[in-house]
Amino acid sequence: MRFAPSPTGMFHVGGARSALQNWIYAKQQGGVFVLRVEDTDAARNKPEWTEGILSALDWIGISRGSYEGPYFQSQNAGEHRAAAARLYDSGRAYYCDCTREDVQARTGSQYQGYDGYHRDRGLGPGPGHALRFRTPDEGATVVVDLIRGEPTFENKLIEDFVIARGDGSPVFLLANVVDDMTMGITHVIRAEEHLPNTPKQQLLWDALGVKPPVWAHVPVVVNEKRQKLSKRRDKVALEAYRDEGYLADAMRNYLMLLGWAPSGDREIVPWSVIEDEFRLDEVNPSPAFFDEKKLRAFNGEYIRALPVAEFVDACQPWLTGTGTIAPPPWQPEEFDADAFAAVAPLAQTRIAVLSEIVSNVDFLFLASPLIDEAAWTKTMKDGSGELLDDAVAAFEALASWDAESLKSTLEAVGAERGLKLGKTQAPVRVSVTGRTVGLPLFESLEVLGRERTLTRMRAARLRLV
Ligand code: GLU
């Protein structure tokens, strides 16, 4: 089994899904998982994309050192050329110097494939001469696919496709086959997008005299409009989900549900269950909907299931701004680990992605809260100033600064004005945290402390004069 990404951009979630499926299948079959970086498209490949793929794989549990490779396709260039030469020498391929315009002029159509013009003209190698595979005129190519049955392609409908360019460099179709052959790959599990390539590739296996692998084309991943996930339109990069605070366990569980489900009515299951129960041949061939909302909800559940200490650890990159994560709005010396630990259990039940921790706790660490002006305007009505005056006076008089006392005190202040607790809380919350929503207010005030709470309420009161 192998995973063979092309490092041409961020790591696509669909790629991550195929990698996991290969990984599990290899484990189940007692096979070897090989990572091969298909880096032959020099114009589009960048080393940093390769590094990104390796670290994203590592993140979802395909850790460096636990697989064979990474190998690089470019290192096998000699084999690719040798295979092209073998196909030419055996008459299975021929040279052609037709341009696209030449073919169009002859066929009268820009949609028609190559017309086989050079099949028997005996053109030799030379600059600008592409090498084309001579596809059989008759018969059909049957692809044995664990997910799709036996898709059958009539050979006469497959054009004589290019296997090496005019400069002699082999194209993806050939390089990919030769690498799989050299590495002894028995199963190719890859995206459905490659299915049209498969009959051509299988013809190459046959022509090179090696038994083709078993194929499994896993379903295309689509957005809510049933469009193929695209990096221009959709959030597709695994790294982006990681940096936003998705947990690796939630992510890999969700990715495995794209086209497959564990037994029973379960979706959220331990990884060991997925490793046991996953069956490649049970994967549904229809397009798989990547539902970001569902993934978010999943992640929230995974976050809530963490022991608090692990949750606190998991939040650290967002609290400190490590790696590729943007620094929080407070200075490192303003951060107070004890205060964070005190509110962490409250935050844990409320956030769906870890990056949301920042806006939930920033009021604790900033000298003054970041006021959301729209929230302020919406909340501060006539009478809010007087209410704050009363609340400040009542809070000043409190003997014990604890959530319980704060709550009953503010409740009494509101009751005097015929206000429910929710309405009474709102101006206090905006004064102290800058927002209308957040952690439970009274616990927050307890942790923030008397002095800072009162200073903020007084400052808000002054703004209302
Ligand atoms: N490099 C190809 C891709 O990223 C791999 C195709 C394959 O898995 O055979 O799409």
C-alpha cells in the first residue's frame, strides 16, 4: 500500500482520508505502508509543501518513522526513462511530433482525441518528439476495483496517450506506474479523480509485463452544494483545521466517515474500533459530503471528552502562539496559568474548536477588556449606568468574593428594578469582558477578582456619563 501525494499545495483533507485508508488497510493486511512524494512536476512542487504533508500526516497519527519512506519520485527518474525505452523498443510505443493544432486540423474537432497519425510512420526519437502508447484496437480493459466492482473500458475508445514529453521526460501516468511496479505495490487506494487514468495505467502494467495492482478508487469529497472540494472555494487544508484547533482524533475519526461508517448507530468511536472495523470494500462509491458543521460538532464532543488536564495542555498553542498559530492578544507575562486552570472546565464545555479559547478567556489576562462596540451599543440602554452604580456599590460591600454571593447580590440589584437576572447581567458582562457572550459570569468575576472587576465596572460607568 502506498500514499503518493504531489506536493503542490496545502495538504487536502481528501488526501488525508486516502492516506488513512491506505494506512489502515496495510495494517489489516499485514502489508507495508509506503509514502512516496510525487515531486516530478518541478514547476508546481515546493519542498515546504512536502514538509507540510509530512507534518500533517504526523499530526493525524501517521507518524514519521512508522512507515517506509518518504521516497521521492524524482529519484526514480532513471527507471521511468528505462520503461519508456522498453515500451518503444518492443513496439508498444511510438514517436509523434504532432501539435495539438495539427490534430485539430486533421480531425476537425478540438474535442476529439489523438487520431493515431504517427502510429505507423516510423518517426524516430528527437527533440519535440513525444512518445505515445499504442493502445490496443480491440478488446476491453477491466479494472478490478474493490469499491467499484469491475469498471470496463473499451480499448478502442482510449486514445494513444503520451507517456513521455518532447523533451524525453516521462509523464505522471508512466512515472506513477513504474514507481508502483518498482516498489512492489499490490493495492492502489486513491481518489476517484484518477479512475479515468486507470485503464491507461493498467495497459502500461500489461505492456511492461507485470501483473497490475488491485485498485480502490475512494469517493470524491464534495461541499454542501455537491461541488468537488476545491482549494479556491472551500477550506480544504488539513493544516488549516489543525491550526484552528481541531483535535487530531476528531479529525481522523471524521475523515474515516467520508464514505464509510462503523457498525451500529455510532459515528464517534475510538480509533481502535475504526482500525478493527474498517472495510475497504464497504466504502460507498458515491461522493462523500464533507460537512464542516458536523465536523465542528464532532470536535466539540471530542473536546468535552478530554480530561481537564489534557484540555489545558491542548489549549497551550493558542494561549502562547506557538508554531504556525497567531499569538493571543495579551503579552506572555500577562498570562496567569492558575487563573486559566480555574476557568478551563467552564470553557471546555463551551468551545467547539480550540482557537475559540482565546476570546473566551482574554478578559482574564488583558489589562482592560477588548470591548466589542456593537455588543456595547446593543447592551447599554437607558438605566444601564444607574444599574452599574448599584451593582458596584453592592459588590464593594460583599464580604466574600465568590460566584454564589456575586450572583445573589446582582440578582437583588436587578429585582429592585423589576429586572430578571439575564438583563441585569448583560451590562456587567460587557463592562468586564467586553462581550455579550462568554463563560458563566459569576465564576468569571470570582476568578478575575474584586479589584479588577470593580475597576472595569467603574470605567464602563464613566463611558456612560
Ligand atoms: N500524485 C497523485 C496525486 O496526488 C497520486 C495518484 C495515485 O495515488 O496514484 O493525485
